[in-house]
Amino acid sequence: MSQSASVWMVLGLALLAANLPFLNERLLGLVPLAARTKSLAIRLAELVLLYAVVGAVGLLFERRVGQIAPQGWEFYAVTAALFIVLAFPGFTWRYLMKHRHAHAH
């Protein structure tokens, strides 16, 4: 895989992973929870975990291409901010849009 393709793959994975906590009621999209809805705290914890997973995938791609460049705190601050921006559509859908709820009569 070319370097350009791996960059786009990581960005696409980041977009999906950043929105996953807001688009379902399961833990990491897989494990059903006892509560009917996930709390914001659980969603944010998932967001942090998925940020680390996407970062690990990016690191694996970088390792395949060549030498891994050392990163300072600035790199992690920027990539975390980008990940939060990528999560905005899911957050907006979950918390800022009105949803119809079926009422049992």
C-alpha cells in the first residue's frame, strides 16, 4: 500500500472511530450494556480508547513504510483535537438534534 493510501485509510478509520461512540448504545459498538442508554462519560471514555486504537494503526502503517519519527506532545495535542473535530457529526446527531421517540399508548 502506498504512503498516500495509508494516510487516507487512517483518516477514514479516524472518522468512523470518532463517531462510533455517538451512533450506538453498545460499548465500542459490540457489547450490550445493562443501561438502556450510554452516559456521556462512557461515550467520552470510548472516544479516548478509540483515539489510541487509531493512533496504533497509524503507527503500524508508519512502521511498514520506514523509520518511525519521534513525536512530542504537540503531535498528540493536534491529533487529539482533530479526532474531537471528526467526532462532531456524531455528537451533533446524538445531543443537538431532536429525535422522534415512539410512545407506547
